[in-house]
Amino acid sequence: MNENESRRELILNKLNQGSLTLSIIAGLILLIDKLKYRETYQGLPPSVILGLILIFVLVANLNHHRHSNLAGTIFIATYFLINTSFLIQWGVNLPIGIIFYALIILMTGVLFGNIWGLISLIGTSLTIILIAILEVTNILHPDIHWHSERISPLDKIPEIIILGIIMTVGYLYNREVNKSLKKSKELETELKAERDLLEIKVEERTKELKEIQLEKMSDLYRFAEFGRLSSGIFHDLMNPLSALTLNLGQVQKNNPEKSSFLEGAIRASHKMEDFISALKNQIRRQSNKRYFSLNEEIDQIIKILNHKIIKNNLSLKFSPTTEIKSYGDQVKFSQVAVNLISNAIDAYAEKKYPHRIINVSLKQQNNYIYLDVSDRAGGIDPINLPRIFEPFFTTKHGVREGLGIGLSSTKNIIEKDFSGSIKIKNDFGYGVKFIVKLPYRHDRSKQRTGRSDNQRTKA
């Protein structure tokens, strides 16, 4: 229900209650007069008042059930018919008739709006003119004996009552208008307060966004600076690293008794060369993809990190389900494996746990490869978990403090280079498992060779 309907319903309810009360009082008076004067009684029949009472009860019922338009129409029509019958009965010059019509016009305007108030004015004016014409042409013969009777103060009571009703209608209308104005001002105040609060929030949010943007720009600058410096460092590292690899190879060649540590050092130096070459290619946006064995890469990583594993008194278990080969960047996969296994080793540093175990599993299901690396080093604090893949965020402190780019670069390689995903299964207080999911890719060279053979066959 809108505000106009609510106002109409309230005003109509008050007017109808007053009309019903007056009808009941008038009915009682007429009943007393009829009993008093019996055969000489000349007033309105009590049945007319009873009919009015029933009409006002109907109006109240319709208004209660939210039919205020119909209820208001019946209410106004009843008053109009009553007053018109008075004018027909006692003449168009009856003073109370004009006041009654004024009340009808006012009630119509208040209940239905100014347009209907104007229509009511035109209708009542035409009715008055029509009754006057009928009187002049002697078609109507009203009882005008009241003209010659002496006026009594009691005769003016109906007029005073009608004026009181007019005042009541005006009062109810003005009260509802004032309520609407007050409500409008309250809403305006609330809207102004909300607008001010919104402006403050927008200003605070804008400030936050500027700070975040500044922070992101700072991170990008650090990345750019890191890349610029790295390109020179990688170039400078390659020469002594190549010399180290050659010298270690010469020592192994001249030494008849091969040492496993020496072989490990040579493998590590070769792997470092591959890493540096991959990083240089990444900076130059060059890719080096091939068909390689994931098992062999993980075995190589474990051999390279074996000294670190022994130093930390750890037990590393690698359990592949089968030999798995896939097409992709071999060095970048090694980066992923190195970062995850190294993080698992570092998780045990400076901590005393009875079960110092790292489990690495590799399996293939349908068209996906799963690499899981888990430890029992207490897990990740839930506070730090949402930021674990952020660049430059690290939980390592002291001697083993890192740059905080290991897991960030790992996630980036998995998603961008392998179109895969990485998830964390964290059990704080017990351990953590990193789950890498990579789509399986066939050997592209074999596919190209197969297509060439088919084309040659068709030719």
C-alpha cells in the first residue's frame, strides 16, 4: 500500500466512524419522536436511518479489507443522495443543503485528489441548477413552509455539525500532510547522513586502492629490478660454472676410482647450468620443450638434494606408480620439484620432530599427472596460508631466510607453462601436502612424425 492509499483509508475510517455515530444518534432521536407523537409524527421514517447505518457498516467493512476506492465512492455517493433528497424535499434554497454540498466537495478532494474534487464541484453545481429549474417550472413542489416559521437556535444545530465535520476533514487532512512532511524530512536527513557516510567510505576506499596500487607498483619495480640484475648475474655465473663443470669432469676422468660425491657434484653443476639457461631463456621469452621422463627428473633432484637430506636427518620416500613421460619444459618441471622438495626439507630445520619424513608421490590418472610432496613438520599457520603464494612473502627466518619467490614462481610455472594447478592440504600441528595437477601431454615430435608418414603414404 502506498502513502496516498494509507492516508485515504485512515481519513475515510475516521469520517465513516463519525457518520455511523451520528446516524445511530439520529435514529434514536427519530425513534423517540415517533413513539412520542405516534400518528402526528412527520419526520423521516426510522427505516431510512437504519439503511444509512447499514451503508456505513458496509463502508467500514470494505475499507478494512483494503477496498478504500470502492468504500470512498459509496460513502461520497451516500452523502450526495441524502443531500439531494433534502433539496428536492425542502427546496433548493435550504441553507444546510449548500453547506452539505461544500462538505461533499471537500471530502471528495481529500479522499480522491484535486481532479475528483473539481468533478464533484461541477456535479453538485449542475444538480443545484437542475433542481432550481425544476422548481421554477413547477415540476417539483418542495415543502417550503420552513420559510415562514420562526428560526430557532436548535434549527442551526445540523449546520453547526456539518461545519464541525468540515473542520474535522481539514484537520485530518492537514495532520496526514504534516506526517508526510515530517517523514519526508526524516528520510531526507537519513539520506543525507547515508550520503555523507558513503562519501567517507568512498574516500577511504579510494585511499586504500591508491595504497594497494602503490604497493603493487613497488612490487613490479622490484621484479623489474630483480630481472635486470639477474640477467647480468646469470651471464657472469655461466663462465665459472662451466669451468667448474669441466674441471670436475677432468678430475673424474683422471681418477680411476669414481666417487659418488664427485658424480653428485657434476650432476649438480650440470643441473645448475640447465637452470641458468632456462632462466635466461625465460627472460628472453624462449622455450625449450621436449618429451622427458618425470621420474628421472625427480630422481635427479633427490640425488642433488641428498646431502641436504642427510644433513637434516631426514628420510625421503619417492613412490611413483609407473614410468611417466610427458611433453613440456623439462627444466621448469625440475624447478617445481626442487622448490617443493627444498621447502619440505627446510620445514624441518630448527625443529625437532620424531618422524622426519618427506613423501614424494607421482602418478597418472586418466589425462592428468599428480605430483604430491608432503611432510610432517607441523604444517602452515592458518594466518599465513592465504599469502603463501604471494611474491616476496616468506615464513623462513634466521639463517635459512629466503626471498619469498620460490612458491610464487612455482605456482606461476605450473599455471602458465603447464596449464596445471597447485593446491595445499594443510593440517596445522601435523604437516602439509602440496598437490600439483598437470595435464598429460603426448610427444609432439611423434605426432608430427606420424602425420608426415601418413602424408607420405597418401602421396
